[in-house]
Amino acid sequence: MIIGLKGFQEIRVSEVLFFIFFTLLVSFVEESIYRGLILKTLLPKGVKTAVITSSLLFSLTHMCAGSADGEERQYHSADSIPFRT
């Protein structure tokens, strides 16, 4: 079975399923690292410190990942949404 829309490249169901699986896997790993490992490691320093530090690390890794493809991006300071320049 092939899913396709006029004007778009055809996508097979297996590709859609892979995309969904991969997206869920990445989300699970990120949550495990940032809310699990880092947050729990920093909790003895205080809840506020742990939450702020893990959030900053999460933001930094996503900002760095956005620039890893070599293209310059500008980030909106409020929500770190990348905009191509």
C-alpha cells in the first residue's frame, strides 16, 4: 500500500511506520536522559537547580543539533524555534 498526496513524493506505509517508531524512540531516549539521569543526578543540589540545569542542557543540545547540518539558523529566544536565514 502506498500513501501519497498530489504534489508530494509517494510514501510507503513501512516508511510511515518507521518514522513513527523512530520519533517515539528518540522521544523516549531524550526523556530518559534529561528527566531521568540528569535530573535525578542533580536533585541533591535542589529541585530548582536540577530543573533549570537539565532544561538548559536540553535546550543547548537541540540548538547544537540544529546547527550540525552546517546551515546557519537564528533562534527565537522565547522558544528556540529555528528559522532558516
